[in-house]
Amino acid sequence: MLKLEKRPQPSKAWTYAAPIVAVVITMLLGAILFWFMGKPPLGAIKTIFWDPVFGDFAFYYRPELIKKAAPLILIAIGLSFGFRAGIWNIGAEGQYIIGALAGAGVALAFYPMEARWLIFPLMIIAGILGGLVWAMIPALLKVFFKTNEILVSLMLVYVAQVLIIAWSSGLMRNPEGRGFPGSRNLNQYPSAANLDLIKDTGIHWGVIAAVAAVAAAYIVFSRHQFGFDVRLAGQSPRAARFAGVDPNKMVIVCMAISGGLAGMAGMFQVAGPSAQVLGSFPSNFGFTAIIVAFLGRLHPVGILLAGLLMALTYVGGDAAQSAMNLPAAAIQLFQGMLLFSILSVDVLTNYRVRLTQRKAD
């Protein structure tokens, strides 16, 4: 018989090996999926993971890879604070959308004023505040009314989705858009455009912010008292109380960090790659960032690498859809496999598999 036996201490080897094993398992499962769909398995895996970086059209895909990785990394870094402390913000998608609405709202309010030194910083602040305020709703309800932050934050995602659809057709609709939904194109508004800092590289201010967030989170978790308090609150809430950590304050601060970074990611996205407020504003980054956070082991450097890997599945998935006529749902299923693989393999971090003999009756 196979039996799971609790380890005295979590395995350090499996802590680092689990994400790699999960990626390998996902590739194998994905190959089987593509085979059942009548597609060449190795060709599909190559198209998704190899061609965007080393293929003939890598010069086109690499900037897109960087652009898609930036919001995933920003959001996942924010989520890692809460997840480490045992606070489950599942509604980063809603905070990401509200941040985009707030940032775009500032830009449209000043249109056509030319003052990038004023407008763009105000957009960043508005994006952060938008996501933060949206995250404070489940945080304060949890602190004062003991509600479940998972359910409240998740339900607020659907409210945010309704708002962006309604405002793109109403409050923020382009008056010169001939009645079509969607705001003005922010890439054509110099004071609000988040374009490439170096042409054709994909590096914009959102990428710089993502790298800065990784560095800041690494310093906080490894060198700062707050990082120690976060880890302690997650590993042993009772010990954290004895150490003087206020659990209510921890909820508010961690939710504020995750909401603020998610809102910032939304603002950089709407002012850059997306260019306008639309009902079809790039979605699911907030949900995908949950996979990125766990695949990266809630470690800033791990999240950086996991964000690039997950962005690769987006870019490679688009390449596979056009080159091999794969449906978008297959790529989304492939990404879901990655989450289930990491959750399954992660069991080996705290448990070891033992072979035991069945006892006689």
C-alpha cells in the first residue's frame, strides 16, 4: 500500500523541486491533451515554450512576453504578502480592473491637457488608490464583521466587471467614437501613454514597477521586521499574537498592499498595451497571478520566474492558436493544469510516500 506520512519538518528539497516537477507534469498532461485533439504533442509544446523565445519570430514575441509578465508579477507580489500571512485575497482581478478605471479616469478628466509630468504620476496614484479601496471592502468586513475575505473579494470581481462594461459604454465612452463602446485611445494621448521606454523592447513603466516590487518584497521578507511578522502570522497565528502582532492590522496592511499593486498593474495595462477602457479589457490576470504566486513559492525571485513562465504560456498559446489552430479554451485548460499540478506535487513538501504491507485480518 502507498501511505502518506507526515514529515517532521517540511522538505527543503521538495520546496524547490515541486515547481519544476509541476511544470514537467503539466507539459506531459498537455501533450496528452493535444494528442487527443489530433495535434502533434511535441510540436504544440515546442510552439508554446520554445518558439516565442528562440523561434524565427522571437523578435516579435519577446516584447509581448515582457508586457504580459509585468502585471502578473506585480499582482502576484502583492498577493504573496497576504498568502504568507494566511489572508486569502482571491479578488485581485477586481482590484486590477478598478485600478485601470481609476487611472484611465484621471487621464480622461485632464484630456487634452499636455502635462505628462503631472498627469501620469496622478494616474499611478489613482490606480494604486483604486485597487486599495476595492481591497479594503473585504478587509474591513473581515476585521469588523468577521466575514470571509475569500467570498467577499471574489464577489467584488463580478461587480468590477459590470462597472467596466457599463462605463466603457457610458461614462468613459469616447465622444468621437461614433457610438461604439470604449474610451479614447490613451496611447494617442502623450500625457497618459505608457509606451515602450526603449522602442520595440516591451519595457514600459509597468515593467520597471514590477522589477522594483520584486526587489522591495525580497528586502522586506528577508531583512525587515514586517516581513518576519507576516511569516509568523501565517505559520503560527497564536505565536504571532504572543509576539505582539495585531491580526486585524495584518489583514488591513496585507490587503492594502495586494490591492494597491493590483490596481497599479491595471493602470499600467490600460495606459499601455490595452490603450483604452473596454468591456473586453484583458481579464484573468488577477486569477492567473494566484497560480504565479504559488508556482513561485511565494518568494519574490520565484514569482519573477513564474511570471515569465506564465506569460510564456499566454504568448505561446497565441502562437499555437494561429499556427496550429488550437482553441483558446485548450490553452486556458493547460494553464489550469499547471495550478493543479503544483498543488498536487506540493503535498510531497510536507508528506513522504511510504510503501506499507496490508495487515492480515
